Amino acid sequence: METLDELLSVLESCTEAQRRRFLLYALDGLSYEQIGQLCGCSKNAAFQSVEAVRKKFKKLLGKYMDDMPFSV
């Protein structure tokens, strides 16, 4: 459960706009252009939001990758 809590805390640390755009991208499979149209922002703003969240997840998951006995 600790890992799930950490994943949820990453999402909670994001702005509402970042969280919404990331979930539209990751779960709903929308393109940056579609997210921009739906959220009333530019394609680039949608991309930047998704990337900001992705970097937070990468930082968290990197902690676990360092503990693995093999390389990926």
C-alpha cells in the first residue's frame, strides 16, 4: 500500500489542471490537441502539464529502480 499512497501523493501534489490533463492523456488516451480543446488551453500547455506530472512519477519510480538487482 505504501507505493499506492506514494503514487496518489504525486497526483495530489499537482495542480488541478496538471492532474486533469495528465489523466485525460494517460487514462483516456486523448491527444494533446484534444486535451487543449477540452480544457481550453493550447496544445503546448497540455503537453507541459502532462510532462510535469510524468517527471514527478519518474522521480518517484526512479527510487524503486535503483533498488532492483537488474537493469532495464
